[in-house]
Amino acid sequence: MFYSSERDKLRQVYVDVWQKAKNNQPLEAIEEMIARVIDMHPEYHAMLDNQHRLGNEYLPEMGETNPFLHMGMHLGLQEQVSLDRPAGIQTIYQQLGEQLKSITKTEHAMMDCLAESLWIAQKNQLEPDEQQYLQCLKSLIKD
């Protein structure tokens, strides 16, 4: 579990990358990925500009979405796709992207499967089940 200072440092990375991107400053490769994810979510721009909510707790039971967790899931999914790990995820990503015609919609749909897979693994204190995860992803594609 992250301590609040570690969590806040990680959150500050998003703020710093967003500021650099807005100011057209050079970005490293990982920063470019983060900036693209932030750009996909204009609803988070004001929060990243104001920085006053960096320490916020986001409680799902109160209907809140943690924007940092959400953006981090985008990054994790993108890494999975780039590595094709689990094997076959690149093909699913391409097929679903062609179907949905939107990178954001594609990633959001796939992130639901990722979140479910992680939740089940955590609940059962096991490694995520890649086959179950892939089955969930495959079920998103319409014939």
C-alpha cells in the first residue's frame, strides 16, 4: 500500500507532465504516454491544473472514480498491448478498436475486464488469471 507521501509524489508526476505538455516542453517517452492519457480525459484537466485535490481520497462506495487510478489503468493496459502480454491482447485491442472506432472507448471497455481480473485476484489472494482476463476481453468483440 502506498503511504500518502508516495501516493502524492506519483500523483505529482501527472501534474508535472500535464504542465510540460501544455507548455510544449520536451517529454520523455513515458511522459508522452502519460500526456496522451491525460489528453483523453478533459474532465481531469482542471483538477491537474489546480493541484489542490492531489491528496484527495476517492471512495468508490461514494460513487467516486479515482482519476489517478483510472489513468494508471490506461497506462497499464497500453503496456500490455505493446508487449502483447497476455498473448493475444494486441489482436483483441485492434479488433475492438475497429469495432468501437475510438481509442478511449476501446481502452475503457478493456479496462473493465482488467479491473475485474485484478479485483478477483486480490479478493482471492492469487495471481490474476490471464485466461479468464482474455475471455472477458474476447467477449467484448461482437461477431
